[in-house]
Amino acid sequence: MSRTPPGTRADYRHFHDLTTRWMDNDAFRHVNNVNYFSFFDTAVTYYEMTHAGIDLLDGPLRCVVAEVHCRYHSSVAFPDRLTVGLRVARIGGSSIRYEIAVFREDEDIAAAEGVFIHVLVDAATQRPRPIPDAMRERLQQIAV
């Protein structure tokens, strides 16, 4: 089975900088796989709160994770600086499919890539809600 080659920075539309932490490393001296999901969650949630116009803390809508996965291409380790690339691959009625890449230091090739699917839900009932038009317009700005 052939594997799709890693993406590049040019494949992504929005970027969020992070630094690795000492505690991210595992016994193999690289960032443990579970931490990549934290990188994804941080980049997506930050984008939704600062660019997509959704008040996730006090507003009427929440975003819940419906699916997440990751493909690893190369290692990162503390004290690497990271850039998380983000793009929207699909906007559904109540869900958003984000595609994400983690880039090490100033490298152009992704160290890891993944998918993060958020579903908008009513804060009180936890039932899916339609994506508001204003949010949909903002998500379109990083859509591919």
C-alpha cells in the first residue's frame, strides 16, 4: 500500500504557533502521539473563538469533537517550536471537517497531519445546531 506524501505549508490556509513542552516528550525522547491531538484541539478552538466568531465559553453554541485522527511523518521533540496549519475541507449543516498539519520549526513539510471534525451543538441540550451564516462565511475563508 502506498502512502500519501506529507503536505506542505502551502496546502494550509491559517497558522497557529505553539511550543512543545518538556512534559510532551515520552520515553523515546519525542513528543508522544496523544499530544498531537492537543495541538489540533488548541489550533481549531483558537480559530473558532478568535476568527470564526463563536463564543465557546458563554455563548449558546458549543463545539464537540465527533472524529479525530492523525498520520505521523516525522518526529518532533522538546524544545521544538511548532506551527499548526489549518484548513476547512467541508462545511456541513452542523459539522466542520478541519484538516490540520503540524510543522516542526521552519520546515515546509508536515511532521504530522490529521482530521478534526467538530459538530456545533446547543449549549443547553447538546443537540446538533445549524452553523450560523456568519460563522459559515468565516470558515469559507480557510476552505479548500
